[in-house]
Amino acid sequence: MGGVAPMKTVSGLAIARGFVSGPVFIYRGDGEIPVPEYVVEAGREEAELARLKSTIARIRGDLEKLIAALRERTGRSDIRVFECHLMILEDEVLMTEIEGYIKELHLNAEAAVRKAMGNARTLFGKMHDLYFRERVRDIDDVERRLLKKLTGIDRRPHLELKSPAIVVADDLTPSETVQLPREFVLGFATNKGSTTSHVALLARALAIPAVAGLGDITAQVTPGERILLDGTNGAITLNPDAATVAHFEALVRRQKELDDASQLGAPAGTLKDGGEILIYANTHPGIPVAGLKELGARGVGLYRSEYLWLDREFEPSEEEQFQAYKAAAELSGRLGEGATVTIRALDIGGDKTMRGISTKEANPFLGNRSIRYLLSQPATFRTQLRAILRASAFGRVRIMYPMVSCVEELRESARILDAVRRELDAAGVAYDRNVPVGAMIEVPSAAIIADEMAELVDFFSIGTNDLVQYTMAADRGNDAVAHLYQPLHPAIIRLVRHTVAAAKAKGIHVSVCGESASDPVVGLYWAALGVDTLSMSATFIPSMARLLARLTRADLDAYAQVPDALPRGATAQEIFDACRRWLVAKVPDLEETIG
Ligand code: PEP
Ligand code: MG
């Protein structure tokens, strides 16, 4: 007789706080397409060849339509990926090889495609030239297209999630994450991932509890089994006993109380002495905005517009963008006096890709991304700026440029923005003539010349997610270098101090919108250094508000000095520990306060 399986707790990284229990949904991604391999009956080879040829013709038709539509809609030349796919389909050597397998080895079309594509992959993979090695990915794509059509199998795993569940996956790309039906996602649990991976950002923005880095959790759970997910401490409990469930339910109830900003008695960010650090929310298109006010957000410090582009074959039109930005702009009115919504221009590239038209680069994180990409695609840039400016007629909007690394980028962007303003003027379209324009400070070069940058913009927002990654040369999503990825590294502190000083000297507003803004120890340190606004995923707003309510400006000034009191050469960890000790001495019930 099988007994009840014992209770088991698996620990991982706490990437989005909160507690939730629910059934497991195992997300397996697109996965391998199962390919039937058989020998076709004698005399059926011609029919098999005809099946192959008609499939190829259909795919060519699809690709040609896609390319034409892309040309028309975006006027872009960046459709090389699909043109390359067409060339592969038209490659005589490859096609003759596939046909040969069908005619001579009597293989079915799927098996013949797999065999010939496998040979091509091996050949290209061995080439010295990076360009040819990169073509392996295109061969993979074409093979997938062929096999999907031949087998009729086109898995869309996200569509299988049809009722509320905890999504358990190996890892989730931003594109996969955005496809999941949000109303059914209770929590995320992944084998891989890190605190700044995009599943973490999304989970926090949606206030969905999440745990990453769980090793092989996908192999330990079975679909449908109920598990407890603790995103605050980073743990999953399988087969919980009754006492554990009761304790967990109490935690769920307490979290609900803590997350109610109306309990604070003053606007979020108000200090004990009446001073204030503004607390804003990070959000993006597709996130329900209804809850932001309840959580205490006083504005939006980062609206990640690129979510309109993710996992799409076409760029969003000006109208589609306008509708999204207008909804965001209108939110400013609801969030209260002086609230602004900061729309960041398209931050595409790195791990944020658009299906099909993103070019393949050897080093995408150092490549043609974000503001660089926009400046290289002026039509895309102008369309976005038009949509944002039009939305500014409906609420207080700010425009922010991502990944700025030199003054030329700001000057060139200003020229394009001016041209767009003139276009709108000529057409008599209403917009706010005083929309503030800001730069993200997330590349070390920008922080180092912050004084020069400050001359060219109305505000700064420090993106510590990338600033830490680029300063430390440590991938923000790679567990193996997570020990180097520390926002309180002395180099980062110097860059932030310098940026804040440059902003103050020029009298412009400075915020931090990287994830570190929400960390009680680190975010508070940025506030102590003088940043005006901390912008964070909505889920963290209540705890930061409670913490600030316990401190005065004089406390923050004292806190700013903590690293200075350490011996020269203190490590990032030592600085963090000293700050934490100071904080615990000041707020002895810290854990209780932040919840
Ligand atoms: C950052 O880099 O800190 C940031 C806020 O931008 P993103 O996380 O979208 O790269
Ligand atoms: Mg960034």
C-alpha cells in the first residue's frame, strides 16, 4: 500500500514576495516536436515528395507574406532573418538531399528533413566564420517550420493553462511569460532564474509570488498536486501537513493586511518627520493598473514600453501604442496630485527580443539595443515618440531614454523629438509641450559623465539592474556570478553618489528604478544618498513605505555615512552587512515592519 508522501520543502531564490497555495501546472515550453520516422511503402515515394513540396510552397507563401507585410508596416530593412529562411528553403543542395532521402532511402518527409537539416547543422556549426555558425539558428528555425507543418503539431503550451495554478517551469523567457494568461497564474516556481530575470520583474509588477533557482523542481512535482509557495523566503512545500497549511494560511492573511496602503495613515514615502521620498511603481503594458493606488504608488517611475513588442512578428502600430500610453497617462490623474507616468522608450535587445526581426548578434547585451537601436531605426523611434506625445494630452507623462552611453545619443534623440513635435504642430495634434525628457543612468559611462548628461535632460533615473551588470561585468541573470552582482559594491556607490551630485548641482530630479530600489537595506541607502524617488515593482511598495515611516531625514543622513565608517577596502558584502546592522539597530522589529 502506498503511504502518504512525506512533507518536503525545497529552497530557492525569493524573487517575488508573497504566499500562495495552489495546484501545479508544469510549463514545458515549445519543446521538441515528436517526429515520426518510417519507411514509406514502395511506390508511395512520389506522394511523399509531393507532400514535402506542397509544404515548402506553403511555408514560402507564409514567409513572403510576412516579409511584404513587414516592409509595408514598418518600412524596415531589418527583415533579413526571414529572407535568410527563404534562401534556406530555396537552397538546391539541401532540397536535393532531402528529396534523395525520400526517393532513395524511402524515408518519410519528416525523417528526411530532420536528417538533411542535421547534416547542414553539423557542417555550419564547424565553420570558423561566426556568420556561418550563426546560420545554425536559422536552420533550426526553418526545420521547426517544416516539421510543424508536416506533422501538423504546433504546440502552444501557454494555451493549456486554463484554470488558476502555480506555474512550474525550467525557466521562462520574457516572451513565454507574457503569453501566459495572467488571470490563471497564482505563482511562479522555476528550476533556473535569478532575482533580476524578467520572470522576476513580471512577477513583482503583477504582485505574483515567485521562487526561482529551485534546481529540478519540475521533476519533483506532478501536475495538479497542491503545493505551498513562499515567495518571501524562497521556498516550495510539497505534501504539506495540516499544521503547515494552517500556519501558511495565517501568513497569507497577514500579507493582505500589510499590503493595504490605507493602513499607513500618510502617503507612501512620508518620513517620520514629515519629509518624503516619493515611492513610484514600475509597470508595463498589459499589467492591470487598478491595484497600484491601493498599494500606495504615487506615480509610475518606469513604464517598460518594450512589452508591446515582445514575442511579436510585427511592431505595434502608432495607434496601438497610443492606446496603451494613453491608458498609462490617465493613470497619473488617479494616482493623485503631481503624479507622473514615466514612459521609457523601447528598451529592446539583450534578452528582450521581438520574434523574427531582432538581428542576431554575438554579444546582444553589448549590441545594437535600446536607444542605439532606436537611433538606427528612426521610423520606429518617431512612431513611438508620436504615440507618447499624443498620450501626453491625457495625463502627466515623462519620456525616458534607456541605455544612454554618450551625449550624442541625447542630442540626436532631442533632434528627433523636435522633428516629431513639429509634425504634430503642423497636423494640429494636441500634446503637452512641456513633457520632461530624462535619461536612464544604467551604463557606467553615463554615470561617469553624469554632470555633462545633466545639461541635456530634465531628470535621471538610475537603472541599477544594468548599472551593476555592466560595471561588474556580471550577467544580471547568471547564478554563477551572482556573488559579484552586488548593488552596494563600492564602485556602484561611487557611481550613484556622483550621479546624484550631478543631478543636484543642475537641480534636476533623480530616481532609482532598478530592482535594488525595493530592497530595504539598499533602496534605503539610495534614499539616504539623496535620490528623490524610489521606483519599484508594485509588490514592494507597502513594505518600503512602512520602513520610511519609521525614519527621519536625520536618520537617513546618518545611514548614508555607514560605509564611510568602515576600514578602507571594505567589500560589497561588508558594506551591506554594516548597513543592515545599522538598520536593525534603528528599527529592531525590521522583519515585522517590512512584513
Ligand atoms: C535597470 O536596468 O535597472 C532597469 C530598470 O531597466 P531594465 O530592468 O528594464 O533593464
Ligand atoms: Mg536596464
